[in-house]
Amino acid sequence: MKCEPVLSPALDSTKKDFSGACHCGAVRFRAVLSAGLSSARRCNCSLCRMRGAVTVSARLADFEILEGAEYLSLYEFNTRTAKHYFCSRCGIYTHHKRRSDPTEYGLNSACLEGVSPFDFEEVPVSQGVFHPSDPESAGRPGIVGILSFKPISD
Ligand SMILES: [Zn+2]
């Protein structure tokens, strides 16, 4: 199973520095993506399957809230290791501190300037139901499938 996303030709695959914001613009951030947009993925855990965001990764030191930190709300569940943040005004998920790699944040790619989730023609879906940190996950594949978006040309 291939684990790399397929980016639309409209995206610059070498770009790593991004500005980002929630929908209402109250929360603004900047980030340097550790692997650029090639870290794009979705996840099938109970939260991500509802949230539906395509996430990308940034090292903790490479992510900075520039404005609106006071608008961020924190959501935790299960082991409460992962810290999920969203804007309390517009409800949009902006970022989370990852459970599988606490040295990184996962960011909502749709919050990045110039990036849409439909700019990914194919996105790998991570195994989140059986989390890599849980003992019962041993031997399970880390990627459970590929989501694709095919634009209809006019
Ligand atoms: Zn907002």
C-alpha cells in the first residue's frame, strides 16, 4: 500500500512555510511543515472520522500561534494524550498535538493559505482505530486505505 499523497499540479510540493487561519480569522498561525504537503493524511479514529480534515505535520518548534490564542478551545478524549484545538468562534479545527508523535503538531491543511483538501488527488488514511501506541495494534498496517478526489473538468 503506497503511503504518499498525490498532490494536484496546482500545489507547490517543495513549499514548507505556510500562514494559516481558522474560518472566521480570529486564530492565525504560521508553520513550517516538516515534510511539506507530502505528510498529508486522514485518519479513521473516532474523532477524525467525524472531523474529516486532511492533516499535515509540523515540529512543535515550527508552529506558532500569531493571533487569537484566546479563541482556541481544547478537546481531549480517550487517553487524553492528544490535544485537539479548535476556534471557539467558528468551530474550525486548527491543529492538534499528536499522540503518535508528541514532537509534532498535526495541522488542518484546509486552514493553510492557498491549500484546499481538494488539492490532494489521493490521501492515505492512517490506522487510528487501532492506535500505534496501543498494544493491540501490533502487526496491523499503519495505512488502511486511500481517499481520492477526481475533479470534473468543465
Ligand atoms: Zn474562527
